[in-house]
Amino acid sequence: MRKFIAGLVSLFCTQTFAVPQAVVDTVQMPAWLDRAGMSRPLAVGMEVKSGDRIRTGRDARAILRLAEGSSVKLGQNAALGFYSLSLRPERLFKGALDVQGGAMRFTPAAQQSARSSRDLSVRVGALTAAYAAESTGSDLWAKTDAERDQILLIAGRIAVRHAGETIGLEQPLSSLVAPKSVAILPVVPADPEQWPLWTRETEVLAGDGATRRGGKWKVLLARAGSEKEALAAYDQARAAGYAAQIRPRAAGERGQWNYEVLLAQLASEREASAMARRVGVDLGLAATPLR
């Protein structure tokens, strides 16, 4: 695994791009972006660069949007290494996704442009799924944990490499499982009752309390009469994986300021209320939804 990651870093991290390779579309906090040895809370609209690592916490989710329109969805307690060598990412995504923990789903753009395609590898523990130009419509779900590595083909077809062998997944809802302790198992149909539960692990549903691009609602974490108090609440939230912001407001007297510590871009009151409840549990703050 170390050689795999080292090779990706040497290939991809030296590139510079005019168009973002991917952006953060949706975040159900807590979540983080790791870059160049530093971590910051994952936030909607953030650019994802080659060599970045995305992490999610308990009951969290994150959705990345590639420049050509495809989505990468992460479930809770997940970690994903993102690598790209695309010079025109809006037309061709060329790179790799390294699923280091938890569940991920890669879904191609609903309307794939005739001039866009991808050259993509997805590593899931001991399994590596390879896309090619003719498999641009392939939709897959994958998960790795301490016991097994798994790839579920939802639509399309892909080739999966394991221990020097290549195995084709060509039937929708076919699954390949590689337990850590035994040889790889054959391709088997997914249990029709089980696979919707697997894919739910990477979905963000209405009422989950996620932040989305264009959301107008906010969650007030704290009001403070001094910058020091505001920074204390701000630092607490961000250390826990919540992308807090500070908004200063002029007080009654000239030169006096009050401060609000906020989470922004909630799509509705329902989402903001769900976020406020989550913050109350995780941070012990009496959070309040705001329009």
C-alpha cells in the first residue's frame, strides 16, 4: 500500500491545474481535508487537489463533484486519498481514488458528454478496480475494513485486479469480496435486500443535517462579546471537524463589536435543526437554527 501511495504522490502531486479537479458538494459534518501535513474542516465549495485526503467522522458523509460531473460519495468513518493527472478535467478525469477506510460510491455523471471520459483506478484495500473509456457509465460501491475488502458493481462493467489476477465484473449488482484472512471469493450476486443498505451508507438524505452549495440556513453555535470568546468556540468547532465561521456585528456603542460563530449553507430549517441537534451532542453547545 505504501508503494501504491508513494507512486501516486510522485505522479500527481507535482501537477498544477487551471480548472479544479473536484470540489466539495455536500458535507454532513464532522469531516476533514488533509493537505501537506495539515488538517482543516471539510467545507462546501472547497477545492480538492491531487494528493488530498478526505476523512469523515461518526455518522458523517461527504460528496465530491468531479469537474466532468461525476460524484464521489463517502460514508461515515471513511478515508479517501484523491489523485489526479488530468490536464482538462472537465473533459477527461485521469487519476485514482484510494479508499483507505469505510465506504465510497463512485457514480458517473447522469449525462456523460460525448467529449468527456475518464481513466480511473479505484483502490479498495487489496482490490483495484480499473475504468477505461468504454466503461465510463460504470457505477460502483466499495468498502474496506479490518475484515474484508468489497466492491459492488451497481451498473456498467469494470475489471478488478487482485493478487496478480484480473476479474471482470460485468453484471449489475455483482459483488466481489476479499476477506483479509483467506483467498479471494468468486463473484456473486448481491443480496437484493442487503445492497440497498450498503449504498445507504454513502447517501445523504433529506433531514440528515448536511450542508450543501447554495444553502440559505445557518446554525448559530455561540454569541460572544469579545473576539477571544468567539475564537474559543470557533476553535472548538473546527477541531471537531465542523467548518465554523465568525461573523462580527457592530454593537450599540461606536467601535464595539459582538461576534457570532456559525455553521452556514444548510438547505432548510429541517436541515439546520438536525445540524443543531448534532452539534449539541458532539460539542455540548446550545446551537440554534437561523434563517
